[in-house]
Amino acid sequence: MVQNRAIAAIVGNLGFCLSAQALPGDLVDDVATWIEANPSFRGSTINNLKVTRYNTAAQKLTFEASLYSPTRLNEQPTGLVRSEKLHFFDVTNGVTVERLQEALRTLYGVNVYQDFAAAREVYSYPDISTLNRARRENLPILAAQQGILLEGDRFAYWIEVVKSDKQPDFANRGHITVLLKEDLAALENQLSSR
């Protein structure tokens, strides 16, 4: 009997956690409530749809839900969140694609992570022409940005890391963004024309 109650409590808690997820396409109020209740954000500064946490001066995490797509092109807010960006700055340990993927899994859970893991690559950068242009025009930040756009069944994903000027094999900042699939083509166009 006690074991059955314990199992029911666990299942009930899992159901609550899964239904409490807030993602692009959800209402602003639902996302704000999810942010406030999310244990991943405990000990952070929460300001409406933005969360900031400093571990040290050299380590910062920012999460921001937005009414706009990452392109912010000719859009009117509709009351729905269109994208959610998790940004890391870490000069101590660095930021890797794997770390961003793990953060996605931790924050959103298994269902979103599985959508991400099965997503197909749509675009990646930089390509050789971008690297040549960056050298020619002395645009080191353009060469330092490495990213990929992915399209899953439910969402689109944008991962980007930025390599350090002083250590070209070390990224000290990066982000993973979950966005509506309908905004993917415009983002790909914007990134490919930089």
C-alpha cells in the first residue's frame, strides 16, 4: 500500500513537471510561470521572461524567452513566445556544443531533447568563403562564430559557440535557442547573408 502511494506520487510529480513545460508557441503568462517554478533557475535573478545567474565574474548564464523570432524582422507580438535562448559565458571552463546540448536536456526534459537529437541539419557555418572574407576584411568575430541550425519535428534549434580571440580552440561563450519551425527559413537566410 505504501509502495503504491509512493509510485502514484512519483507519477503525479512527473506528470506535473511534463505538463508544466513552457516552450515557443506557448502563452507569455504560462512561460513566465514556468520560469518562476523551474528548479534550474533557483538562485538566479528573474525579471519577467529573463533569467540571469552569475557563478563568478567569469561565469554567467542567461535564459530569455522572447515574443520575437531570433531575426526580429517585421514582427508584431502576438502574446505567444516565439523563441527561447539559453546563453553561457564561461572563460574558466569554456562553452562547448555538448555542454549546450546537456543544458537543453536538463532544462526542457527528454521529449524536447529527443526532438533535438533526431533533428536534421539545415545549415552550418562558417563555410570557407566566410572564413576567407573574415581574413580579407579583418572581421575576426565572423570567423570565430561556429553554428548550426537544426529542424526537428516540433521545433527548430540554433546552436552557436564563439571562439576566444586569444585561444582559437576555446569557446568562451555560446547559446542554444529553441524556436518555432516557421521562423527557421528567415533565420537561415539572415545567417547565410552575414
